[in-house]
Amino acid sequence: QVQLVESGGGSVQAGGSLRLSCAASTDTHSSLCMAWFRQAPMKEREGVAAIFSDGVSRYGDSVKGRFTISQDNAKNILYLQMNNLSPEDTAMYYCAAGTTWLCKIGPFAGTYYASWGQGTQVTVSS
């Protein structure tokens, strides 16, 4: 079991940047996959970015080129650097950890992640 706590959310203007953090109770490398998901009210949960234990990253099409996922293993922290934000990025962002190989097959399938943080709100205004 991995306990996750997100932080860094807030309100920014379109075009601005924000960095989200996810503190884990264990080494981030202990999970095969670490990922960020987001969900807006009345919208489906969407995979944003994922990073595997070998360092390989995956990004959702809507954030490619704008977001960067990374991790600090020494501090057990997962990051999501978000640049050139758009109002369409407004959502609750969740950190998730997957410990089975299934998360590498489907890194944006939430069902493959057993641990989830409480979420941090990101609001982007026009």
C-alpha cells in the first residue's frame, strides 16, 4: 500500500504554469507506474501523464508538449510540471500508483492503480 498526498494546485491564468507534487509514503520506484489523472465535474476521468519504474514516460494527447512528469526518488515525490495552461486543463488532479505490470500495459486505465491521492484542484481562467 502506498499513501499519496498531492499539493501545488491553485488558480492561474491561461498561458501560465503550475507544478503539482505528490508525496509518497514509500519510494516512488517501488511502484511500476506513477501517474497523474484528472477529472472535471461531470466529465470522465482522464489520464494525464505516467512514468514507469524504468523512467519511460507517457502523456495524454491533450497535454503532450506542455506537461512533464518526473520524480525525485530521494524525496519520494512525483511531480507534474504544467506549462501553457488552458481553461480546458481545469480539473481535480490525482496522483496514483500502480504496483502490477498491468499499469504498464494500460498506463491510463485507472483500474490498474491501487493507490490514489486525495486530489488537488487546478483552475485555469481565461
